[in-house]
Amino acid sequence: MERFIDPRTLARVKDLPLIAKTVADGFLHGLQQSHQRGVGIEFSQYRQYEPGDPLSRIDWKLFARSDRYFVREAERESEISMWFVLDASASMNLTSESQPDSWSKFEYARHLLATLSYIGQKQGDHVGMLALSSERQQLFPPASGERHWHRLLQQLARLESGHTFPDARAIKATIERLQKNSLVFIISDFYQISNELHEFITQVSAGHTEVVALQLQCDDELQFPYKGAIRFEDLETGEQVLVSAGTARETWLKALEKHQQQLRRFLRRQRITLTTININQPMDQALYDFLISRQKAQR
Amino acid sequence: MLSGLSVFSPVGLWALIALAIPVLIHLFNRSRGRLVRIGHIDLIRQARRLRVTEVKLAQWLLLLLRLGIFTLAALVLAGLARPGLQSSESTTAYVSPAWLRAVPPAKVDELLGRHERVLVLQPESAPLSKDLLNEIRQIPPQTSTIRNIWPLLADRLSLEHHGGAVDVYAVDLLAQFGSSRPALPTAVNWNLAQPLSAADSQQLPGSAVVAFDMERKQDAEFFRAALSSLKAHRIPDLTWEMVDSQDITPQQLNSDWLIHLSANALTAEQLDLINTPTTVLMDATGEPPKGGLQYVTLPFYPFSNFRISGQSQGQNDAQDIVKTTDGTAVLQEQTFGSTRILRFNSRFNPQWSSVTQQAEFPELLLHLMLSDKQQNLAFNDARIRLSQLRQADADQVTDIPLPRRSLQSLLMFLLVLLWVTERWLSERKQHEVR
């Protein structure tokens, strides 16, 4: 069940906080670390004790009165949800050919998602997940608690990637759920066929959200090590182009650079920072760098 | 042009079956470029697209190169050759330089009138004009320049396929023909001139008599073989008789050479009957000595062992020609008037010596029997007879391949060239795939 958690990565990053930036007035109040300080400040409600809840949270006075276990639930300091949006289109199936045993982008994304959500869960935040492909959108609504996180992992294990990224209009209702007080991580390769991904991001970031873009790239894309006559096939459209790879390298690298520039420009307009992760590099380092950079940006 | 090509060993053409190998490689290896899946095709779209033909071109080129290599290898094995030079139907005359010098100018004019092409028998000869022919005549003759024309003629005839008749003009000196004469691929009309006076040739011995005891018939046969060899190669006019030593007539005693193989030496009466210049060769009488073999060096006989007769000591007035290391005379010469007597103190018999069985025996015999002057004649001015020249008749020609020139070196060069190109192209392709 926890196959998406790499012990080494976890050991490295588990104590780093996931910090949401204030993107709107009064909307996010600094760090969401309520859970680590014990109970919340403002009392919200009692609920019945369930196995797994820490004993420290049991209201013993109430137990003395009613002879039943109740847990005090506090109003969250910052009522935000962490959404992990996973691009489940076919292009995420890309594996680095030069490193045949390495993960595909999708596999890497699942590990990344599992680890990030663990951190979120540990902070006491509500973590939810949305896996998007044109064929199906799998929504796992945000909630807190370790059990919820385990269910999320189960859900994550069942995910499959395929088809293209969905059109934003088709998932309008889903997007609306994301627009409310949330920190949205978009894990994708940021390849789109028309403009569907940009539209999605535009709409998501239009709400009360902070969007974090995590772009996955691989060595093959960055270095273009191919030579000779190669038939390149698009994972999503199936379109094939036959080129002499040796001469196409320069064109490819230029085109990739241009694509990245456009992406960065677009995201900057949406006030979104882009973090690019090479899936052929160790994940612990990438995640560590990502979290540290967010911490710095916060200060 | 291709139709004229032929192969030395058609079996080699079976190697053409190997052509299937590159074809199979091509069929199994055919692909239109390696397939690589990428996330976003737009990024590669601007790159120049390769047409399928461009990819295939390299593969087809490789196939062609490999087919070429195997074809060339098969042709090398089969020994591809193109036809030799083909002359027209005109008649051709080959002239030896010695002939040009030996004949009067009128003969040369006549020669030029009769033949459309005249070539001098010397390496790399081209058809000659009258002026050039006359120029060659002016070159002063040297005794050593009489060239063996036979290999030149054989080369020329195997290189050029003559449409018309071939005439060869030469002098009848044996030196022009050499001792080894391979069959000529083309029938040749011989025209032999006799440059020296007839008197000179008469100084060579004409008749020989081999007189032998009946029990030494085997030994006499060695002499018969040696004499026939000398007739063929040195003294064309030589004749000989084989007689029982009992029945020898006075006339036979007076032949040029008398070879006497008998248990009894020639008697004084018999020697008196000889009144013409005669060379007599006789070997030892009596029984073979008990002693072992003795080592003697004879001309042409670097290693020979002889049993020397004990009776030889008596001939003290004779001149010793060959002695053993301990001073025993092996060969002695005596002269009685015009008669030379050569005594061989061993015998021309395998039990005594191996002289007669050795290949050089005719040469040794000539050396012993001829005087120095005669030897000069025999070696330098020996004559040939037309009948001794083998005519290339139809039967002989069938075994001789038609004139053709091998293309091996050209084929090998092309083979190496194709191979290097194939390796280069193939390695390049391999490198690109990785």
C-alpha cells in the first residue's frame, strides 16, 4: 500500500513543512502547523473517538461526564485543502530510454504525490487528489487524518494514465471544487495538444488558490541522445515523424527551450512558480530542494 | 564487350549462391528507422523530416555493396578473364633479330611484301616498318645476343589471338630455341635460314658406334638414350649403330665415335684399322674390384662414387684426366695418330658406378668425346631441323586455353574498395543506432 513511499526520500524530507504562500488577504495565515502544536485554538466540535486518534486528543472531562470518549476538534488555523492534481495523460508514460529501469514520469509523479501528501497529512492538512485524463477524472476529496491518507495511497495505486489531458470546459464542476481555499499542486509534463492545460491552470488559479507547478522532465528530453534515422511517435496522438536524429537535436533543444520559456511566461502571469524536476535524478534531492525553496520564498 | 569474358574455373561461380546472404540480411534487417516514443511531437516537428527513401537509400546502398563484394569474390574464385588481343585476319610474321642479320636485304623486302604485319621477336614488340627493320639489321651482332626466341613466341601467341597465318623467321641455330619448348597455342610456319657455312657444321661428329658384349646390353642402352638426347638437343646430324663387339667391322671402327663396352679391350690390330679421326671410349675389363667405392669429382658430377679397376695401374703412358683423391687414375687419355682413346678405369655399369643413370650423362658424354673446337660448334652453332620443331597441330592445341588475360588484380582491387566502403557505411550506421 505504501509502495509509493521511498524510505530514503521520506527520511530526508519528512520534517520539512509544506508551506502555502499567502496569496490573498486574510486567506492564509502563515503556516498550517496546527496539528503539530496539539489541538486547535478555536474549538469547533466534538466527535466520537475513533481508533487511531491520539489519546492526547480525548477530552477526559467530557469522558468523566458522559463515560464516552470524545475528541475535541479544533477549527483549523488555516482552513485550506491541499489538492494534488496529477496529469494522467498518456504523455506521462514517458520513460527515459537511456535508463530503462527508471520510473516513468507517471510513476515518478505518484511517488512525488505520495510523499508530498504525507507531509501535508502529517501537518494536519486536508489532502485531496485529482487525476485527470480525457477519459476519466478521478477525484479524491480532501480530508485529514492518516487513514484518509492511506486511502489516498490505495486510490493512487489504482490510477492509470492514458489518453489526453481533458478539456477545461468538460471538468468545470471539478475545477470549481479546487477554487476554494486550496493549495494546488499540479504534477505534469506540461505538454498539451491545444491549450487545455493552460486553460485549466488559468481557471484553477482564478479562485482562492495557490497553484504550484511541478514539471517532470527526463534525461532523454533534455539531452536528446538519439542518432540515426528515428521515427518519433507522440504518446498521446500517435503521430509519427521520421527524422535524422543527429541533425534534429539542435532543433529539438531549441524547440524545448522555447516551450519552456512560453510555459514560464504563462505561469508567471498567473503568479505561479514553476519547479522542474528531472525524473532521472534522485527524488529525495529534488523534493528537498523544492521544499527548501518554498521555505525561502515564504520568508 | 562482356560477351568476350570467360572464367578459368566455372566451379567458382557456385560461390554466387552466397549472394543470398546479403539479400537475407537486407530482408530481415529492413526497418524504417527506430521507433522512439516521446511526450510531445510538436518539439520535433520543426526538424527536417527524413523521407523514407533517404533511410532506405543507405540500406539499399549497403545491400548493393554487399552483393558486389560477394559477386567479385565469386568472380575472383572463378578466375574471370577477358580475351587476349585479337588481331585481324591479316598474316603476321615474327622475325628474330638473328634472322634479320643473317639474310640479304632482298629477303627483308620480300618479307615485307608478303606479310601485312611484321614483328620482331623481342619483348614488347610492335609492328615494324621497313626502315626500322633495316635499322635493327645495322646493330652489330654479338655472339651472346642470339636470344632464345621460344618463350617470347609462346608469350606472344598466348596473349594474342591470331586471325591469320603466323610465320616465324629465324636462323637454324639451336641457341634460338632453347632446350625447353612448351607447345604453342597457334600453328606456326617456320622459315629457318642457315647463316653459317655448311663446312662448319661438318666438323661435328656424324656417326657413332656402340660396340658391346651381349651380357652388357643394358649398359649399351644407356648410351643409346644419351645419344638420342644429344641428337635432339646438340648434334642434329648424329647417327649411331649398336653392334655386338664380336661383329664389329673395320668401317664401324672408323666412325667418329666408338664406344666400346666389352670384357676384352680393343686389340692392337683393331686399333691399327682405324685411320680416320676417331674418339674411342672404353671402360675397364675384368671383374669388379673387391674394395669399396671411391669418391671422385667429375665435371657435372659433384657427388659420384666409383669402383676403380685394379688393372688401370698399367697404363702409365696415358694422360690422367681425372684422378681419385689417393692418385688412382679414373679417366685416362691416349692419342695414337688421329685416334683419341679414353679409358674409363671403372665401368658404365650400375654395379660399378652410377654415371650412366644420372640425368647429366649425355652432357658428360659430349664433354668427353668432343674436342674444344667441336664443343664450341656443338654448343654455340648447333643446328636445328625443321622436323624437330613441334608443329602445333589440332590435337595439341585443344589442351591449351585460348589467349586471355586474367582480371584478378582488377577484381581484387575492386573487392577491397567495396569492402572498405561497406565497412565504413556499416560502422557508421551501427554507431548511429547506439
